[in-house]
Amino acid sequence: MASLTRRDMLQVVGGVAVGAAGALAATHGVKQDSTAAPDQPPQAKATVAPLSPAKPSGDPPPVGKADFPITKNAQDAEAMFKKGFNCAQAVLSCCGRGFGLPEDTGKRMGAAFVGGMGMMGLTCGSVTGAFMAIGLKYAHTDTTDHAQSGRANRLVREFTRRFKQLHGSICCNELLGLDISTPEGLRKAVSEGYFTESRCPFYVRDAAALLEHLLAEEERKPK
């Protein structure tokens, strides 16, 4: 994997998997681009102990076909993802704007959830971005507010059920059918266009749309 430079990775993915490439460099010691600005200090290779990430089980499930309207915020989330922000950043920033989340804050909050949380292939960032948006909307800020806490938990479970029904899993590795926490798995995901074309953009778009429909349904319920 040492022969794959950060520049090579970014050229392959067209700038979309910026987070994936950076995480790969930090986690697996991929050689960094030597054209960095001269005032940037050299970065030491990170030494990270294995964390036993979730493993894919066979072939990935087929990408589901949404049978619900794709909202404007969902389209914006897909566009933001294609610009190079990660899946959690895109879903949280675009869906959180409706209840006062500044875009910069959403990008900061979602930054570490790339590739199933720090490129470990665990829960898909599109899903964790939606979970954070649910918490932002329905957080309990009083320890005695059990109803609000239960409401958020119920919505997380319902979102999970719907996303699984559509796409077969909420686990990044299972959605991609490979282990992106390994150099080999990440290389295949990049070369097959999973991040940029065939899979991840749909997960981002559908997660954002599912979330908005779910929240709209919740608001229409009798108080």
C-alpha cells in the first residue's frame, strides 16, 4: 500500500474521498504528497492498535431504490458529499440547517464519522449524521424530561429500520461489501467508485431524505 500516494488517491476519487484518503494516510502510513506548503510541519506516522472493525458478510446488498420524494436538503447533502465533505458532515449540515445548526458547526461535528467512524467500517456516516440531527432536534436537556429522551431513541430506531429496509444494513463495511479499514479494502472501494458513484452518494441522499420525511411525520402527530 506504500506505493499509493495521497495524490494518487485524490486523483482516483476526484476529490470526493478526501476524508478517506487522509484517514488512510494516518492509519496505514500511506506516503503523503510532497508538494505541501513549505511552512507545514512534517506529520509523523500514526501508530494505531488494531480495533477489530466490523467485517463485511459476503457480497454487499443491492442499493435500494427510494420510493419517496428526494427533498431539497437531501439533494444538497448529496452535492456537498460530492464536493469532498464526508457523509456524516453532508447529512448533518444540510438537515440540521432547518433547526438552526450553522453549516460550519455541522461540518465540525461530523468530521470524525467518515467511513463508518474514523474509517473503521462501522456505522455508516450517513446514518450517524442522521442520528445527530435527531438528537439536535429532539434532545432532552433536562434529566427529568424522559418523554423527549424516549422520543429521540424511538426515532433513531425507526430511522434505522427504514434505512435497513431500503439498503440492507447500516454498517459501512456491509453496505460496501468489503473492509475499508484495511488498505486492500479501501483501495478496492476507491477503484470501484463506491465513494464517488455507485454507492455512497445514494446512501447520503437517501439518509437525508428518509430523515426529513421521518421528522415531518413526527411533527404532524397530535401533540
